[in-house]
Amino acid sequence: MKKLIKVIFCFCAFVYVIKAYPVPVNALSPVDIVAETAVLIDAETGQILFEKEKDKPMSPASVTKILTGLLAVELGDLNDVLVASETVPIFGTRINLQAGEEMTLNDALYALMLPSANDAGNLIAEYISGSQDEFAKLMNKRAREIGAVNSNFANAWGLDQSDHYITAYDMALITREAMNNEVFMEYLSAAQHIIPETNMSAARSMTNLHLMLVPDSWCYNPDVIGGKIGWWPPTNYTMATIAQRDGRTLICVVFNSGSDEKYSDTQRLLDYGFDQFKQIELARGVFQSFSVPLIDSGTEIGESTLSIGDNIPVLVPTGVDVEDLVLEYNVPASIEEDEAFAATVKITIPSSSEWSVPAYSYTLSAEYLYYETEVSDLEDAARLTQNDLTADSYVIDPKAQGERKAGIEIYLFIPALVAIIFTAIAVACHRKRHKKL
């Protein structure tokens, strides 16, 4: 076996219902949220706790700049000095950069994230890629890598264009990726900053437009540790927010909300996620394991055991326990050697007439799974290990091991037998010669 055998969720479905019954909980309905689309996810696992048309393409306005800033940190040098070109934007929020003005990437990032300066976005895009068009290609490539597959970017600052759109869920995924970059979080979390004087401007003082981050604002929330706000007439207000409480981190995105309502929507969603959900651990013993044939060119050459490798953390409404969950497994009828697969178990809280938490499922990623793959050849198993594959363990076929051991024993026994025979003949000859003497 030359490659790790993974499992894809297709062919067969095994549904194991532990127990499901209504559990009262303070529900949050999509009608309670003013925003046209919204999503709330757990930052650690990516689990969706609330959604309102999360996959509907929307004009994102300046929350676009989260991806712009992330790329700048990933690909640029914060100490580099950038020079504004003649194409500097003169519309929307800006810090009034002038053509020829010099500014470090570090200060340009603060201008991008706090006052949401479009001219800083243009400055960064041209620095990284040479032009807006080339930078947009880079944005789309990075978005696909993150998993934001239902969105498309056409500019660095969020200008409303027909080919510039993003879903609330994709924005949450991008924000989650940005949050995991410690350097970029310094800009995403900053409340205030002063850009020192440049070759063409006096010092600039700036405050974050996301007022939940600003201590003296009317809607300051100490739980909020990062975020970005956006506005454009066709899109109204958009906002992405990161918050922490009691060791948990949530990401909230709202699109097309009101001036004040973007904050009330976000506060309501964050309180809902923190107050109405608890984390439970699904022990490994709760899950089933499956054995499927290992096939090579139509011939069964072994057996693969598919199982969960560790306890699974899941957020559920308060009052819901393990026995209330539905576990659905998707595994193949067989596995072809040298083909890549993925295995999942979907964890769902069933809906009920007595409570109204939107049904959601949690798909396990490969990081929560290991594959105990039986291999009928010791050398192939060794090659798997040498190739630094991601399987946690390999189980060698005892039959194959026994045959190899038996072969070795026979190989060693034949020379020994020949040696014994020659020794016996030599002894007999010696005795016969001794008698003649």
C-alpha cells in the first residue's frame, strides 16, 4: 500500500439515533435579527450556531478589507515604505493620501482597518500585486484556500461591483483565518492609532469605526476582541465581529443591517451563543466503527477499520445532552487502494415543536479522525510511514506477518539441517577410520 487510505462520505449511510426528545431553550429566530443575512460560528471548531441565509451572496462593503489586510501581513514586510500612486481613490472613507506620499505598510494597515481608508487599500494592493486586478486574483485564490468558495472579489476595499460579492458564512471563515494570524490580530483589534507625519502630511490620529472595540463608545463590549465594519449605500451596514467569553471565542457576521441595528444584532447573537450554548464532549465510545474491504484491481487484499480517534467537542443548547443527538455516518462500501477518501460523522440536534434552535450539523474534519488500516504487506506499511503520511496508526495483517515469519524460519532451518547432516557424515567417517587403526 503506497498511499494513506482515507474515507469519503458516499455510497453507504449508517444512521445511529441515540435518543431525541424536545428540550426547552430560549430560541433565537431569524426574524429576531434585522440584518438580511447573518451567521454565528464557534471559532475553535467552525460549528455553526445560528444562520440566516448564510450562503446568500451579498455586497460586503469594507469588511472586504479583512482579506486585504491578511494578505498584506502574509506577503508584505511591515517596515517597507509604500508610495501612493496617481490612482489613489478619492471616494468613500479615506485618509486623503496624495500621489507620491510615503507610508510604511504597518501604518497603511492601521489606516485600512481603523478608519477603513479606501486609499490605504489601494496603496496595499499595488504594493503587493502591482495593480487592483492582480490583487483581486490573489484575493480569490486565498479565499478558495480558506474555504470561501461562494464568494468573488474584484477590488481591495469593497467598492460595490456586480462581480464583488461574499456570503456571510464565507466572511466568517475568512475572519476565522485572519483571527489565527497573531500579527494581523493587532490591527483587527486596535481601538486607536496615530500615524506619524509623512513626507506630505502631518500626523494622523484615528479611531476604529467598529465601536464595540472602543472603550468610551456607547456600545463598547469588553468581550469583543476584533472586527471590521463596512457601509455603502446599496449594501447598508456590514460587520464582522470576534468575541471571547469564559474561554470560548465566537465569530459573528451581519450583512445589510441598520446603523444601530448592526450592533444590536451582533450583541444579541453573541449573547445567544455564549449564554444559550454549552460545550459537551462526545466520548469515543459513543461512536461506531466500521470495517470495509480493501480492494486492489477488483481483488480484496485486506480490511480497513474506520473509527473516531478522540473525544469530539460539540456546542449544544443548554439542556441538551449526548443522548439527544443524532449521529449520521457516511462511509464507502469498500476502499480502493491508492485512492484518497474522507470520513465524516454528522452530529445533529433534531428540531422540535417545543423549541426552535435552527437545525445544524457538525461535520468532523480529518483532524478528529484516524484510520486503522490493515495492510497485507510489511514493506508497503513501512513505505507509508516513511512517506510521513497523516494516519495515526497502521495495523499489520497478522496473517501476512505470520507467513513472512514462517518463510524466515524455513530459510534459516535448511542451512542448519545441511550443517547437521555434514557433521553426522564427518563423525561417522572419523569413527570408521578409528576402527581400522
